[in-house]
Amino acid sequence: MKKVILLLLVQIYIGSLAAQINTDRVLAIGRNALYFEDYVLAIQYFNQVIKSKPWLAEPYFYRAVAKINLDDYKGAEEDCSLCLERNPFLVQAYYARGIARQSQDNFAEAIEDYNKGLEFRAEDRQMLVNKAVAYIQKKDYSGAEKVFDELMASHSKYAMNYMTRGAMYLEKGDTLRALEDYDRSIELDPYYPPAYGNRAIVHYRMNNLKAALADLNEAIRLNTRENGYYINRGLVRYQMNDLRGAMADYDQVIDFDSRNLIARFNRGLLRAQVGDNNKAIEDFDVVIEEEPDNYMAYYNRAILRNETSDLSGAVLDYTTVLDKYPDFVPGYYSRAEAKRKMRDNAGADRDEWTAFRIEERVKKERAAGKNTSQTTAHDDNDSENTREQSDNNINKFNRLVVYDKEEERKSKYQSDVRGRVQDRNVKVDLEPQFVLTYYEKANPVKKLVYYDKMLEEYNDRRLLSRQLRLTNEEAPLAEAQIATHFTSINEHSAQIEQQPQNANVYFARAVDYMLVQDFAEAIKDYDKAIDTDPSFTVAYFNRAVVRYKQLEYTLSQQQVSNQLYEASAMTLNLNAQRPTVAAPAIQKNPLDNKRAYEHELILRDYNKVVQLNPGFIYAYFNRGNIFCAQRDFRAAIADYNEAILRDPDFAEAYFNRGLARLSQGDANRGIADLSKAGELGIVNAYSIIKRMTSN
């Protein structure tokens, strides 16, 4: 029902654009939403274009991309097929359908799609990589090696080729060739953390613990937020008898993610090993709360409860385990011990007698050559001291947990296929502009509420339906939020008819338009708000933000459209990042004049904000970003200086000033700024520092 209501609201909104919908405009707004990661909203716009003109191929393709990003691979596959029925020459649709099929483990058909796409674009690197991974996933290693031969011939300097092939060799058990490929990958790109993380696995399997530790240290220096590196380093340190170091790694993971169950379980074991029983129990409590069927955790907690004299709790946990594993002999003996301490001698005798009978039965079965239950005794002959997360053999209750081989395999391929298709190549870029909006993404590191007195005073007047907040990490809208803002647009339109001189109503509707990614209408309403009240500071600020968003989108789509209609090279790069704001213009093109004109309009708005409120630090920050886009780093640094002068803890300003200084060749002060940004919570700064100081 929610989806029906939402669809109706979209139809009502689009109906207000024109008597007969302008499909080009609606498609553009949908692509806007797709570009800015509002996938649910984007799908609603594409639905309307499809309903109006079902013969068009493009909306099916773009809707497929949105569905891939929402993990709806079946729906994405169907949309790509519908797209290709209408236009069989859209190479990017074969690529997207290959991703969707591969994500559903339909490897043969995914390979067919990549082959079809490669007919049009024979050396497309990403399609070749995905095709190789598909062969690996279907265990056809000879087929994968042939694809890698093609990759190496056409892209010999691409580090990811060696990374992926190294993962294949590791999966085959050929550690020496895997090591050679990881070495080559790191030689080509020494700043890619997964290469070190994967090579560490090879060293670990070869029992070269020092080399594994060194690689994991490097991976963590380059990416301080990847939990898997800390978990693996904790395991390596444990094997090296560095219990304190292993504990520190698990502490770090839990600081990042308090519900990380591998880290919790392993830390619980280590705490028990060093005699910190009460804290160990706390860790197992969390594991059991999150996984009520984790019987390994119950058994460990039972042992600890027994040692801390919580005998009734211990008996309860032992019973939970024995209900699941009725032949687990150590469980009966342990429960008998706890019962005897409670002076329940009869109960203890029953448990010991039960354990004895199971042992006698097992002896007879072994004598008769029968297989015995895995729960009757400890695996004393098994020298391993780890277990995979999915291994439910209760005898391994006291072993450290490692990632399952399947999860490890996925991580080695670095989600080349699964997950978000446009965010695979991380680029060094400025911290993005701030905006006044209602929603923001949660950030586990930067737990800040950005404050400004002017904004607080505006919110206190309660002129809007909810409070505005400052953020540079906008959150995509959920279905309920989309519906709310379409309704709000209609309500504000009715208010404007009654109060055409009310600047705040225009501003409120502009925010709604901005949130549903209709930038053209948002700018019109910001214009009206400013015309009605020339001192409306927040309207100037948001108008500048939306103008830059519209420009950013327009420039990116111009590059796409040049390919979209050319059958000879029609590939939309699904991995493309947003345009880097500091990227130089190498050649003169027709968009340069538009870019310069829009930059001038944006700068005028920020100048006005600074004139009206010289203490509004976010105007200086955003204006600094525009100067970086113009490659006027001196002016940008001056603006970041002004922002930092007013707020000495402004992490984003330090980060961007650091990048601007590096662009000027001022390495020492640039690195100092990045260090400060990292200290204040922008962890990507450390990766850049490492790159700048490694040579």
C-alpha cells in the first residue's frame, strides 16, 4: 500500500509539471536522483517515464542500475532484458545484466552477457575482470586464465588484474603463484590496502607470520576502517603469542562496531585465557543476544559462570547446549560438576551416568567400525586452533573464529560484482559541500552536530515542518520520506496561492524540491524567496549548493550522453565516480562557458551569505570548494583559513586546505593539515599522508 501511495504522489507531482508529462525532464530528474544515490526515488521517476513511453530503452536501463544498488538483482536483470529488447546495441545494459546475473550466481549467462558486450568493446577492462571472476566462481579456472591472458595483454599495468588472478591461484591452493601476483599488484599500486590484506592471507597459510603481520600493518595504515584487517591481525598476533596485541585489535574492531560478533567472541576467549572472566562473560552476552543459537558462546559462558560461582546460570547454559547436542559428553561432565557444587548430587550422578553410557556406546560403535558422533569427545588430534564462523562443531568451542572461506573469497575479489557498482575506485577528493537539509547519513567516527547560531535562530522560529540541519553527508530518502515531501510540495503550493509574498513558504517548497532532486524547480523557489526577502541568508546559501549540484550533474551527464547514442562505443561506465572538483580542464570544450557562468553565480551567492553573516563558516568552506574547482588554490586556502579561524576544530576545512596546499606543492603544511583532519575524525586523511610520505 505504501508503494501505491508513493506512486500516486509521484504521478500527482509529475502531473503538475505539465498536462502531458515531459519525459525528457522526468528522466533527467530520475538520473539526478540516481547520481546522488536516491535509488528508491529514482525508480519512481523511471516508472513514470516507462508508463508514459514504454518503448524507450533508457529508463529500463537506469531503473536496473538503481535496482542493482538496492540488491534487487532479479528485478535489475529483467529491466536490462526489457532495455535490450528495445535497443540491442546498448553495451552498458549487457554489462549491468551481467552484474545482476553474476550476483545471482548465474555465471554462465553472466559470461554470455560480458561476451556480447565485448563484441562491441573488445578490451573493456571491467567487463573482462567480471568475466574472469565469473569463471572463477563457476570453478572453471582454465577459462578464467584465458580471460586473464586477454587482460594482461591489453591492460598489463592494471594492478587489479594481478589481484584477481592472485585470488584465483589462492583459491586453487597455488600459494606461490598467488604470492607472485600479489607482489606484482603491490608493485603497480602500492597504495591499495586489499592487496596487502590478501597477501597477508598467503603468508599466513605459508606460516610466515612476520610477513603476514607486516602486510596487515600496511593494510591498516592505508585503510584504518576495515574491520577484517584487525580481526586477521589479531589472529596472527595470537599465533605469535602476542595476546595483548591480539586483544588490542579486537578492542579496535569493537570500538568501530560494538556488535561485531567475531571480535566479541574472540575477545571473550582471550579474556577468559588471561583470567578476566567477568568481562569475558560480557562479550559472550553480546554474542548470545545477537545470535541466540550460538551454542559455542553458551558453552564458553557456562564455563565462565561456573568459575565465577554463578552456578545456576552455568547449569542453565549447559542445559541449552545439551538440548542441542545431546551426545556432547564434556557438557554432561561440566554440568555434573556445577550441580555437585550446588549440592544437587542426584542430578550430578544422572549427568555422569549419561556421559558414561554415551562413552560406552561410542566404544562399541568404533569397535564395529561405525562412524561416531562428532560431539562425543574433543578433537584432540586436530592441531588447528581456529574455526570458521559457520563451523558448528561444538568440540571447537574454545577456538578463535575466522571468516568463512566463502566470505574470504568474496573479500579477495573486492566486490567486483556484488554491491554498489559505481563506487569501486576510491579517488582522493575534497570533502563535499555543506547543505541545509532535514536528513544526514550516520557517521560512526564523526559523531558531530554541526552548529550555527543563525540556523538555530531560524529553527527556533518554527517556520518549517521540521528542523534544518547542516551536513555534508546527505542521506537518500526512504519511501515514507519521499511520500512526505511530495505531499509537502502540494501543500506549500496551496499556501503560496494564498500567501504569494511569504518568502518562508517558497523556501520550504524549495527544500522539498531539492530533496526530490528537482533542482530546476528548487532554484526557482529559492529565487522567489530571495526576491521576496533580499536578506534571506539561508536561501542564498542553499541556492548556491543546488546550483553546484545541478552543474555537477549536468557535466557528468554530458560525458555519458556522448557515448549513449553512439553504437560504436556506447558504454556507460557504471564505475565512474562523481567529477573530482579539483580536476583540471585539459581541453577546451563547449561546457567551459557554462561552467564559468555557473561558478560566477554560485560565488555571488556565497559572497552575499558572507556579507549578511560573516560568521557563517560553511559559506567560506563551500566557497573554498568552488575556488578549488576553478584551480584557484590560493583563494581556496584563504577561505579555509577563515573557516578554521572561526572554528579551530573544523575537520573538513583542514582536510580540504591540506589537499589545496598539496596541489600548490606545499607538502609540509599540506600533510600537517591532513594530520589534523585525521585527528578530528576524517580517517581517509591517513591514507593520503601515507601516499605522500612513502617515497
